[in-house]
Amino acid sequence: MVQAGWRWAASPPTSRSDAPSATKIVVAALGVSGALNVFAPLQPIIGGASIALLGATLAWRLRDRARRCERCVGQAA
């Protein structure tokens, strides 16, 4: 599906200047230890929400794929 010569859009940052700007803003506002102290209690909640969204997206994609397959079979008959 990926054509030759294309790079992944979500490639990891290769240097500090490539880091997302939101991270830079939080670190500038709170400092590194302050950012860790603020977001450490939220990490399990963020992780759980991430897995729930991943599961919901997978279910939605599989359901959509099954619907398209049923439409193709119905049209072929």
C-alpha cells in the first residue's frame, strides 16, 4: 500500500528540534520534573483511554469491512 520512496508520516523525531511543540511548551511552563509530576498520575488513565479507543477503532473498521464484503456478495448474485 505504501509506494516506494515514501516515508512514514508518523516517524519518530530524529532530534530535539523535531519534537512536538506541545511538549516544548509544557516543559517550558512546568520544567521537566514539574511535567513528570503533573502527568505521572494521569498516565494510567491516558493509557486506558488509548487502549479503549484502539479497540473501538478496530471494531469499527472490522464491522465496516464486513459490511462492504456483504454488499459485494449481494451485487455479484
